Amino acid sequence: MVAAAVDGDTLDLGGIRTDRRLTVAETAAWDDRHVVPADALRAALAALGTRTCSPRGLRIRHARIDGPLDLGWIQSAVPLSLIRCDVPEAMSIEHSRLPLLALTGSRIAGLNADEVELKSVAWRNLYSIGEVSVVNARIAGQADLAAASFTNVRGHALVLDESEIRGGLFLRGLSARGEVRVAGARIFGPLDLAESTLVNPNGDALAMYNAQVDGDVRLRRSVVQGQIHAIAVKINGQLSLSLANVTSRSDLALVLNNARIDGGVLLRGAVLSGGIRAAHARVAGDFNLSGATIRSDRVEALSLEAATVGVVYMRPAQAKGGANLAHADIGALMTGPVLPEPLEATGWTIRAIEGPVHDDWRTARAWLDSGPTYSSQPWHEVAAVLDRSGQPTEARRLRAAAAHRGTRFVPWYAKPLRWAYGALAGYGYYPMLAAGWLAIVFSVVLALTIAASASFIPTAPEDALEASLSSSEPGPVRPTGATSCAEIKSSYPCFQPFEYALGATLPAAATSTAEHWEPEGPALVGALSALRAFAWILTALLLAGVTGLLRRA
């Protein structure tokens, strides 16, 4: 081993010249010529510390390491590569310092690499049965674990907690049975998990809370069985789960509470069995649900409560479960034909809306009305957006619908007044309704005045007697509203039903007929008094609505 390292040769003990993963069938055919004692490997690595060797370092291919391989606490300038080797017992390099540890295509029974310092890691196609722990490690370059496979069904498959990786973490095509953890890790580059399979159905499949990633986090086309737990993660690029399939036995499939993501969250075409929760998150770019399928039985399909998001693409292909956008600050809301219901949006702020919610106020009303509780603020927020986009008519309709919805939630004793307010003035948004009602009242008063004209008498009886013309009956006859104008002297105004109805209906319309004639009999007096009071109320509502005082109040 020492001679090969000095000469720059690879110690190949026989096998296929490839970097693909070593199989059990291949190792079963090996004999004693493939055996390398673990103690001898450690001794060779220590001996090379005093020798000048090739930059390629110690390279061993197709070897079975016999015994526990303990390389802990070693500080060496010699790279170590175990290519397509079989390490059937525990392996440890904890607290060691090496330029390179390559395990390309090898099979191991777990690895303890806690607090190791490496310049780079090459574990492509590595296969491990047992936990691979790289806690609080320092890796100066890339960590390449593409197409690796880690299995530890009852615990952690791969742990990179609190590690610092300067060149990016590449896990594309990873297969993990057990939890994958990068909690608190600092990655100066991308975290690539695209096209991976992560299986931990009873817990977190991927735990990356408090991690900081300076590039993209890629889970595109990945299959995840278990929860993705990313509370307080900081991502300077995108979080991409486009076309991914995430199945969680817990209520939530993706947790991004308090996350800070500069490049957006992409879930285009993703399928999630479980909700998405990003409460108090800050997403500078898009939160894109276009074409996604979200099924959540017990919690909201999407929760952005108190989150700040640049653009939300609320265009899923299917959404089972509601949406919680309460107190969210959204730059633009892009809606589609499928909207998650019920909606909770109290306190939200939206600057722009596109799609059906913007184009059809009825769609907006139905979505806002789907929530179990009521607050007028979300309705008025959408109406304000419609106002700004040049749709004042739709905005007014939405505000009136909000007032109508609010009537359901007032105390029972206040409902009649609210109903009357809505019917008479459209809750202040349609004051011309009062004009219509006023016309109806005028018509009723006019009809009543004509039908009961004989029940109207002069307001000054003595003048009326003097105004009476002679008749065939002895003595003066008191005229009534039914008396012909030809039978009344010109000194007293004749009864005119239209003038009387106008004066009785409109407070400002003072007519001679209304001043000189009055109804007689309690029924007629009561009916006209009630109609007059109703007309005055309608006039007040009309004037207040036209001047804008009604809605401001």
C-alpha cells in the first residue's frame, strides 16, 4: 500500500474497472486475495505521513477491509480513496484531518465522520447499511454524494448537522431509507437532491431546519415519503420541488415556518399528500403552486399566515384543504380556476391580483365567503385592488357583498335593522335604491290620496265654509277633497292629489294643497303619517349616500 501510494499507483485487487456501485454478488466471489486488514490500512496511512508520495494518495480498489476500520484522530496530508471496496464492519474517521476521503462505489456498514476536516468528499455511488454521521464537519470543497444509498430504517440515514461545506452538497439521485439531516448546516453553494428517493414515513424524511444554503435547494422530481422539515431555513437561491411527490403520514408535508428564501419556492406540478405551512416565512420571489396537487385532510392545504411573499401563484391543479393567508403580505396574487377552500385571510395585504378573482367579482365573493368566520378586511382589501386596477363597479359590488355577509354575524336583535339598511340603500353602496323606494312611496301616497279624496278636509274650517258655493241644500256645505274645483271659490285652494302626495313625500316640497288640506279619520291619518316618516328616512339615506356621508359613517 505504501509503495503504491509513493509511486502514484492504484492498488487494484481485481474486479471490474468501473465506478458503479459494488454489488453483493461481486463480493461473494472474492477470495482472500481481496482482504486488507483494517489495522494495516491505518498503519500504512500513518507511515505515509513521513514519506513523499504521489498527489493521488493512497488508492485501493476492490478490497474487503477486515475488521473495524478506525481512522479517527488522524492528521494526514495523504488523500485516501477506497474505490468499490467492501467495509463490512464499522468505519470511523472522527476528528481526523485529510485532504480527501473517496468512497466511490463502496459498500460500508455505517460511518462516523463527526468533526472531520476534509478538503473534499467523493462518495458517489456509496452504499451504506447503517448511519452515516458527519456532524460538525468542515469540508473545504465539494461534497459529492450523487447516487449514493443510505439505509438505517429505525433512525438517521445521513446526518450533516452543523457541518460547513464550502463547495456545495451534491446528493442528486440519493436513495435514503431513514432520516436525512442537514439541520444547522452551512452550505456555501447548492444543496442538490434532485431525482432522489427519501423514505422515512413515520417522521422527517428531510430535516434541514436552521440550515443556511447559499445556492438553490433542489428536490425536483424527487420522491419523498415523510415530512420535509425546514423551519427557519435560510436559502439564498430557490427551493425547488417541481414535479416532486411528497407523501407524509403527519398533517404536513412541507414545513417552512420562519424560513427566509430569496429565490422563491417552486412547486410546479408537485404532488403533496399533506399540507404546506410557511407561517412567518419571507419569500422574496415566487411561491409557485401552478399545476400542483395538494391533498390535506386535517389542516390547510396552504398556510402562509403572517408570511411575506413576492408573488403567490395560487393555480394548483387540485387542492383538498383550505388556505390560511391571515396577516400575509403578498405583492401579487395570481389565481386560477381551482382555489383552496375554505379561505382564512383576516389582516392580509395584497397589492395586485390576476386571474379569476380579479376578473369576476362573483368568484372573489365565493372564495372570500368560503371561510367559517367573517372579517370585512379581506373583502375590502380585494375591493381596493379592484379599484386600483380600474374596476370601481366590481369593487362596489364586492364591498356590498361583504356588508351582506357581515349581517349573518351580528346579534339577532340587530339583524332587522341591517336587513332594512341593505334593502333600502344597499348598505350605503347603492344609495339610488332609496330613490326607487321613494318613488314607490310616492306612488302609494298618490293612489291613497286619489282613492280617499273624500276623506280630506280643509285645514281652516271657517275659511272653507266661506269658500263654499251655494247649493241646493240649506246653509253652507263643507267641501272635501272629492268636491269639484268648480264648486269651491277661487279664494281657497282646490284639492290636488298629485300636489298633496308630493308635499307629503318630499320634505322640501311645500305645496299649497298640503298646507290647506288634511286627512280625516284615524286609519287614513295613521297610514299617511307612516308613509311620510318612511319617505323622510329614504330621503335622508339618499342624500347621505349621494354625498358619501353614508359609507364614510
